[in-house]
Amino acid sequence: MSESGMQYRGMEDFPSTRLFGSGTPMCAGCGGLLVIHQLYDLLGSDTVFINAAGCMTLLSVYPYTPFRGSWLYTAMASAPAGAQGVRDALDILLESDRLRREENLEVVVLTGDGAAYGMGLSATSGALDRGLDFIYLCYDNEGYGNTGQQYSPATPHGAATSTSRGNGGFRGNKKDLFSLWAAHNPPYAATVSASEPLDLARKVEKLRSLRGPRMLLAFSPCPTGWGFEPAQSVMIGNLAVQTGIWPLKEFIGGKVEHTVLPEKRLPVEEYLKRQGRFAHLFASSAGRDIIAELQGAVDRYWEGVR
Amino acid sequence: MYRIRFHGRGGQGMKTAGRILGTSFFLEGFDVQDAPRYGAERRGAPIFAYVRASRSVIQERGVIRRPSLVVVADDTLAGLPEADVLGGQSADTVMAILSDVPEGTWRSRLNLDSPIVCIPRPDAIKGYAGQAMAGVCCAAVAARLCGSIPKSTLARAVREELGFLAPSVLERSLSEASRMFDSLAPYEAVVRDRPDREFSCDNPPGWVELFHDAAAVAAPVIFGGLTSRLLKTGMWRTFRPVIDTARCRRCWWLCSSFCPDSAIHVGDDGIPAIDYEHCKGCLVCVARCPVHAISAVPESRGVRQENGEEAV
């Protein structure tokens, strides 16, 4: 796709004003909060955020909110249903001239991976079937972070969680939510990482020019749940991209395109060794086998891309 | 009954301290309650953990308002009203504080007549990486000061609660607990096992009638935006980032873009400024600044520098 006419060519095109409020109770170095503030700086206050239960439950605890605009809280599985209600209400107000066109709001679902990959999947699929006009932001921190990092369907193979403490870590495999969305053939779906703000901004710009169900699946390093120093939060995102573990891509016009192709992929160890949740893999030969397995899966993925 | 309150910051293992102490008492045949307080359990934020232990059935519930022992893992909490270190302390409450500031200074600063046990901070908990070890140390402090727990029981409780960790971490925890326990021999049993309170001595609560308001009045609707700014998350910091404006190259504000908390703003002159009322001290900006114009300074020194008491 041609880059001409795009607003975000370099960092200098970025807004310098921070629209999202400080003072939220998210952990220091929270990767989820980082992606939310980057998105909010671009979308602005003409938005309604529909929040599935998760870490971000704590964003707006009465009477405090970091949003300039509206926020609605729903149960874990039903954020897309909540978004449908809000979108319908806005449409009715617009059609009956009780809301001016310029007062229209963008409806944004904000969900963690626990809700997005698991119990919220059915409501999401339904909203895709109905072609609901909304943005779906999933901050993926690969576990139930707010309750102490129990495993979720987004937890990577081999990671230790508070419910996967054995030598092998989590036995399952990370679900491919991006492909599940692509299978619904939506107008837009993309993976992003806040460590690559320019890539993120370009994707937000594209998605704003489209209507219908549009997803951003955001890699969200979690210092508390993954076991690394908060200061390394952005570096962990860089490494996920550079090792090829987190491919940056988009689904648009029925096709998947990769937006960042790591020239020379770093070994996955570079990413794994900086996180406590993978420390056990380096302590035994069985763990080494799992690392080789993870590297093999990443290699196979990128073979398919080229 | 023993009523013990642990004060620390998120990441210093206060919940773990409560669990180890609770399990120790339990192994000695006590009735035990141990629970951390639900709240912002975030790294750096003030954290509370409570342990009650009694030879008879415990009827009390909830937070501990009249502690027999207060253990403070982080002496910077003493000056924070939100941390409520002094809350409910009486003449026979023992306060144990891990601090390199002498006991006499604390006595005058806090205006306390009650016993203070000032314990120099073990080397293991100094620096950024050792913070989590503070919890084990505090459990050992409480075990020794209460006097009802032999060292072997404390070790068993540490194994029970931390057995899932890597063997090297467990061994280090055991040796820190042991060293702390041994060093406090002169303070054995300074906390007294007081008789349980009779509930008849409590005044009946002053009931407040809540009327059923209309939903438009009673529903929790926030009409103003950005009210989260009223919450000063700056108190979570143990280290603060400081910008050397002479070295700042006025790049396109990487520090501001990457600050998760929107706590770095750029002025008209293109120089970023850190909002210390909200900066949580994650230090992402320190790691991201391409010209290393941001450094991490221990919070206590940062405060002295801000007040002009120490050169920058």
C-alpha cells in the first residue's frame, strides 16, 4: 500500500500533547497503559471507551478518570455487546437529529487478552458478524495480570504463570487472535507494539479512514506478571519485534501484509532471558528443548512470510 | 493476641511477610489471620499486610487499627500520610523500622514515647534488585520480637511459602531470615501477647441512614474529565528520573511518547519536563533517552536536591 498522503512519516509528525490523564493506578512501566496513551493521543476525546473487566478496570475508579471523554464498564465477556448498544444509541440520535454529525463519537472497545482470547470471543465474533462499526483494542499481556498473572489463552508456550509453576511452564500454546479476526474478513485488523510508535500511528491513521469492525492487537509487556524491571518495558517490546516473536502486520483488503520485516532476526533467547517467567527454561535441558521449540515455531512462521 | 501490621512498598514482599509470619504462628498452634489490604497493589505504592495470632479463637475482623507491633520495611513511608505508619499506635505498641537513621532521630521525628526498634538495613535489600528480600527480613523481625516462634519454625514457614521459587532464591531467603533472627536476640519477646479485647468495651457504631436517591443522583457518573490527576501517584517512586536540560537534544520527545503515565510534558521551548506529582519512577525514560540526558536518582536524594539541601 502506498505511503503517500499518510500523515505520520516520522516522529516529528507526532502530537506533543498528552491527552490521557496521569494518576491511574496501573503498575509503573505498564505496557498496556503505554499503548492506551499512544492511541488516545491520536484518537482524542471524541471517543467512548467500552472497557471489558481486566487490569484496566482500575483506570476509572469513581470518581477518578484519566479520560477526557466517556468510558463505560462492562462484564468481562460482553464489551462488544456494550459497544453495540452505544453505537446504536449514537446512530439513533444522529438519525433523529438529536446529535450533530460533528458530535459523533468513535466507539472503542478496550479489553485485555483474558477477555479477548477467551470468554469475550463469542460476543466479539457476533459483533464482527453484524459488521459493528467500532475499534477493538486488545492490550495483550499474555495472562490474567490484574489477579496475579494466571495463564490465559494468550500465554506463550513454556512461560511460568501463577497457575503454571512446573518445570515446563505453560503447556498450551498462544492462540492466534489475529488470524481469528482475519477469518471474519473485517475491514481492518493489525498487530502493534508501543515500542514502535510510528508503525502504530500509521495503523491508527488507516483504521480511522475505514468503518466497521477494526482491531488493534497490542503487545503489552507486563513488568509485574512477566518479571522484568519496569524500565525495560519498551526494550522488551523492541526485542519481541526483533526476534520475530511478535510480527507487526495488518489485514486489509482481504490480505495480510507485514509492516515491519526484521532484517536479521535475533535469537529468541535475547527476548526470553530478560524475563523471570522464562528463567526456568535456561535451568534445565528440558527447558533448553522448549527454547529450541519456540525458536523453531518462530522460524517456521517467517518461512511462510517470505 | 498479637496484632502485627506490616508497612512497605509494592515489590518489597509485605504480603509474603504476612504469609510467612502467619504460617509460623500457625505451625506453633496459634489461631491465625493473615491478609494484605486490597488497594493499589502496585510496585512502589504503600502496601499494608496484617497478621493476627491468638491462643484462642479470633473474633476480630478487618484491618488492624490497634497494633501491638508495626514493622516498617521502608523508612521513606514514615513521612507519607497515605501510608499511615503511626495509625493507632499506643504506648505499648512496638515499632520496628528497617532504617539507617538512628533510633533517637526517629523518636524525635515521630514524637513517640513507645518502644522503637531501629534495625540497620541489611545489605541484601539495598539497591533496586534486592527489594523483594525485605519481606523475608520483616517476617524474621516480627517472629523474633513476638518471641513465640523458634527459628526452626520460621525456617519451615519460609520453605512452605517460598518453596516454589528457584532453589537459590529460597536458600538466600532462608539465610537472610536466619541472620535477621539471630541479630535481634536482645529484643526477644519485646512484643507482649496481650489478652484479647472484650467487645463490650467498644462503643456501638453510629449508624448513618442512607436514603434511596434517584438513579440520576446516586449513580456513579463522573461528569468532569481527567480527574485521575487528583491522585498523586508520585509517592510510589523509590527512584526519580532527572533531566539534564543542558544535555537534552530536544529530540521529538521520545521520553514523553514512551512515558506510560503521560507524566512528561514538552514546553514551548522543546524541553521536556517531568511531572513529579504523578511520575511513578518506572524509569522507562531513563532507558529510552538516546543521549542519556536522564538519570535515575534515589528519591530521598531527589527530594533533598529539590529543596536545595544538596547539590545536584
